[in-house]
Amino acid sequence: MEKEAKDKREELLDSLSKGLFLLQLFASEGTSLTIQEVAEKLDVTRAAARRLLHTLLHHGYVMQEGKAFWVTPKVIELGYAYFAAMDLPTLARKPMRLLAEQLNETCSLAVLDGSSIVLIAREEPQQMVRLDMTVGRRMPAYAHSLGRALLAFLDADRWEAYLANTELKKLTQFTTCTRGGLERKLAQVRAEDYSLLISEMVDGLAGLSVPLRERDGHVIASLGVSMVLGSRTEKQIIRQCLPALRETAGKVEALLHAMGK
């Protein structure tokens, strides 16, 4: 074991390790540092501390004024680069998982594709009853809460194109499947900024969804929870689920905005 640990240490680049320690030092100190302070805190010579600071200065990660050095906003790019390489389902996974466990309901993320929504992420709690909502599944947008949270924010041209290419069928006795009825429902979604459907796609199932927006306000996806209705009323679903759903949507949007998307 000792030989293996020694071999691993020999693979490390000492100067890079010290540079990372220096960035961590700035993060923990939260203030400017001098060459002497860096040398003492990292237990290196003044010459080594000077080289470390001037390397970061050369690459724009620190600034200097007199004897003091402090980090620049460019350091943030080191973290944002990680998020920028991630797609929306990956960004949303942890917040969605926490929401599913908190509410004990299935949580899904969807985008609009033609006449359908496509599930691009899904998290479910540890429970016996599981809903058949696998990633990649397509469902009619007009009859699903995730879909209406997207349809409500289409511009006039895209809405007309949607209607021209979509057959509004009655899937259950509760399905809204006329243009006038659907437009009234979508106006309500825009006013309330959430979509609640009960038994419109499958009798006995309910869904509550909210839109996800880019920084400029453009709706790019929807986030929702699906559940077996049971004895719950609309008011109970909204009271029990909407605050947590909106909070989770806000977390996902914050990650998107941090990426500049």
C-alpha cells in the first residue's frame, strides 16, 4: 500500500497542486494576500510563492496592486465551464430527484416536439406505484400538464402551426379537445404560470407543471409532477405541490442562467 501511494504521489504535478492550493487559499481567506502571506500559509519559499502568484496574474486569475494580490472574476469561469458542458437534463437531475423524494411523486422534464411533448428527464421516489413515463416517451401536448405549460407560451404563428398539425382527440371524458376550450385553458396557464390537469389523458391521473425559462424569459421546457389522483382535490394538489415545484424550477433556471442560456 505504501509503495502504491508513493507511486501515485510521483504522478502528481507539484506546481499544479500548489496552484490549486493557492486558489483554495484565496477562497478560504476571502481577502487579498501578499507574497509573504502566501509563502507562510502554503509553506513554500518566497520565490515559489512569487512564481505561483505571477503565473495566476499572467493568466488573469488574480490582480495586483502594490504588494497585494486578489482573485478576479475569471476564476468563476473554472466552475462555469463545468456547468456549460452539461445539458439541461443533467443540470436538472439533482433538483428533480430531491423534489420527487420531497413530494413522493414522479417528477418529469419535457420539451415540445411537433404535436407532442418528449420526456427528456425523469426522477421518481422510492414507492410501490410507478407511472409509465420513461425518458423519450412522447405524449400529446394538449392533454398533458407538461404540454400545456409549453403551448401556453407559443407565439401566434407557432400556435396556428400546432393546431394545423394536431388532431385534438378525446382521450377521456374529461379531455379538453376543442380549439376554444383549449385556448381558454392556455390563457389560464399564462395568467397563473402553472398547468394542472386531472384525468384528461388517463382517467385517475393528475399532473401539475410549470414552464422553465431562459434568462430572456423564453420558455424552453416544462417541469412537472405526476400522480395518482386518489381522493385529492385540485386545491389540495396545488397547496401540497406547487410551492415546492416552483422552488425547484427556480433552482434549475438559476443553473441555466449561470451557463448564460
